Amino acid sequence: MKKPIERSRLLRSLFFPHPAVVAVCVPAAAALVSMLSLEAAMLAAFSTEEQAAFSAGMIAGSGFGVCAMVAGLGTAMWVQANRALRRSPATTPRR
């Protein structure tokens, strides 16, 4: 008889991701910021004066998206670090 997929294992993988997943967050944030700067440079180089409002809107929208994603990645890393510190035997108080 097959055992159904454990919900606890699924939840554990969602709330306690593998450390290698967190190690990807910093390069991902750097890539997002680089993409934003490339977009700003290309819009500045190839847009005309009639497209100034469009360029400003594109840069603002992309900048907001990048900021939100970097803040989310930072928050996820912070939460995981706090959980790992709580589980660590070196940080538990001795009685």
C-alpha cells in the first residue's frame, strides 16, 4: 500500500528551504539590479524626447518590481537565518 505524500514534508520544504536555495538569493539580487541598470541605459540611449514619459514609467515600474523582489529575497533569508539560529544547539540557553 502506497503512502500518500506527507503534508509535513511539503510544508517543511516550503518553510525551511535548502541552504543552496538561499545561496542563490544574493546573485539573483545582483542580476536584477544589473538588468534594471541595463534597461535604464538602453532607454536613455535609444529613446526619443517624445518617449520620455514612457521611459520614465518603464524605469519606475521596473525599479519598483526589482526593489520588491530584492526586499522579498532579503526577508526570506532573514527569516530562515532566524529559524536556523533558534534550532542551533550552540544558541540554546543552558539550564
